[in-house]
Amino acid sequence: MTDKTIATLDDFISENLFCLSIGLNPSIPSVKAGYYFANPRNRFWSALNAANLFPEVFDRSIESQQRLHTQYRIGFTDVVKRPSRMGHELNAADFRRDAPLLRDKIECYQPGLLWFHGKIAVTKFFYYAYGLKQQWDWGICFVPELTMPVLITPNPSPANAAYSVQNITQQYQALTPYLVAD
């Protein structure tokens, strides 16, 4: 089976989100499982739990994804919706096609915070959606073109081994002021 025959991962987006989590693109294991960060080697779930942002522990499952969305109002999407084994398989046409669509979603739903997983995701999004070409730092930043702040944390993908779970966990703790349980 090739990447082109695999459907994409559905967005978890709705009104009144505290936060919209934005990855580069769906992984093939995530598309097959039906939820974000499904690869057993992806560090998202372990870093999220270690950050102690919630009064519960989330396992790697569709149920946890749904609970984060409905109870904690965290949405999930990607800059590019085409799944791949590795991010470097994406091309400029993917970003030209999908970054403006993500911009439309952000403008429609107006989440309280945009949470980008990785500097490649944030860099490609702002270049292809807004024409911005700049360097990005980890943490919270403010972009004049947006009404909400942006959080940039390391991509938890196993391909991004330069960042430990402990480093990713520390970065996730910047979410604290933006998360409130209903």
C-alpha cells in the first residue's frame, strides 16, 4: 500500500477551543488508528502525562483523544493533511494546498491558542498561509496577523530524537495558563 491510497486523519476541531494542536502532517500509524500521535514510539502521550496538566492520565487511544477534545477543549489538526512515513516526504505543493485551508479553519474557529509541534510545522504554515518568512523560537509568541498566541514545542515524533521526553514535557508546561476543564 502506498501513501497515496491511505485516507487522511480527521480533524478534532469545534467551537470554543482553548487550544488547537497542530502537527506537520498525519503519520500512517495515526491514520490507521484514527487518532493523533498513535505511533507507539511517539512521545506526545508520555510527555503530556508527565507535564501534569490534567487531573487524569491519558493512554494512547481514540478515547483519550476524544476526551481531550470534548472535556478539555483541545482540538487537533495538521498543516498538511496528506499522511506520510516521514515529514521530509512532503513537498511545496502539499503546503500550498493545505496551509491556506488551515488558515481558514483557524479564522473560523478562533481557538484560544495555536500549539505547533515543531519548527518545521510553524515555519511552513506561516510561510504558505501568510507569506511570513522568519525564525521561530520555542515557547509562546505573538504574531501580529493572529488574534491568539502561538506555542511552539518540539515535535514529539520518534524521528525528532534530538529532544528528550523531559525537554518536550517542560515545553508542554507552557500550556498551563491556556487549559481549563469544564
